[in-house]
Amino acid sequence: MLSCKELVANSSDLLDSQLSLRQRLAVQMHLAMCYRCRRFIKQMRLSQRVLRALPDAAIPELEELAARLAEEVRTRR
């Protein structure tokens, strides 16, 4: 039986469809019995979709805002 720790370690390969049949079956069996891991994988899939939906090109305004925020954090320390 796959442990939660092992599932987390294999989660990227699962999301990228890089697991062998044996590994996929072990993951599916674990997910069928573990609510927390099902929720974790669901959150990982959502994160993956959000990241893929982001624009490829950098947005200058966001870069400027990030630099200003970083400077603000540095000055407050």
C-alpha cells in the first residue's frame, strides 16, 4: 500500500502522466481510500491549470510592482 508521503513524492509524475501502470494503480488505490490525498491532488491539478492559463510574456507593470513591493519589504526590516 502506498503511503501519503509516497503519493506526494509521486504527485508531479502523476500530474504529468509519467507513472508506470503499476504506479498508477497504486496511486489510484490510495486515492480511493484517502480523502486528504484526493484533496491534495485536486489542489495540485487546479494549480497546474491556473499556471498554464497565465500569459507567457512578462507584464512590465507586474515586474515594476514586484520590484516596488520587494523594496518596501527590505526597507521595513
